[in-house]
Amino acid sequence: MKVFTQSVNFTADKKLIDYIERKIGGLEKFHDKIVDAEVFLKVQKTSEKENKITEVKVNIPGSELMFKKTI
């Protein structure tokens, strides 16, 4: 499975990208037909404490799954 990672307003280091690929790759044990996954990491420039957003889009033939988490 291919994992595409994009970071907005910061540069993701290799350690973070490797961690993401390892965790997303683990999804294959739940569904063996996953084509790819797109991971979007964003840091919003606000004064709020919860300014980090992670979105994951998993592409499966016939559907897409989207997950979003703000911390």
C-alpha cells in the first residue's frame, strides 16, 4: 500500500513520516484491498491550544474512508 503524507505549515521529519507509514500500513490486516492512504498533517496558526489537525483518507475500491483528529 502506498502512503502519501503532506504537511501544512511545518516540515515533517523522517521519523514522523516513518511512524505514519508504519501505523497506516497496519490497517492492511483489517482490510486487504486498501489501494493507498493520504495523510494530511496541519498546524493552524491560532492562539488556541488545540491547533494540530490530522486527516487520513483511505482509498478502497468502491469507497473512501476519511478520519479526522484535532489535538
